Amino acid sequence: MSQIFCEQRGQWKAATQSQEFLRTLQRYYNNAYTDPEKQDAINV
């Protein structure tokens, strides 16, 4: 029983870490590609 629970916790941890990674990647993408457009809009 506890073996299964430990495996599930491990998978949960991996899933949350990958979510965090995707969020970071998305933030980087947004900063790299959408911010210059916003900056241009602000400058105009």
C-alpha cells in the first residue's frame, strides 16, 4: 500500500515540476516575443 502511495507521490512531484517548467517556459516566451510589441505600443 505505502509503496503505491510513494510511487504516486513521485509521479505527482514530477507532474508539478513539469507544470512549473512549462509555466517558466511560457513566461520566457511571452517576455521574448510579446513584450517588444507592448513596448512599441507604449512608445507610440
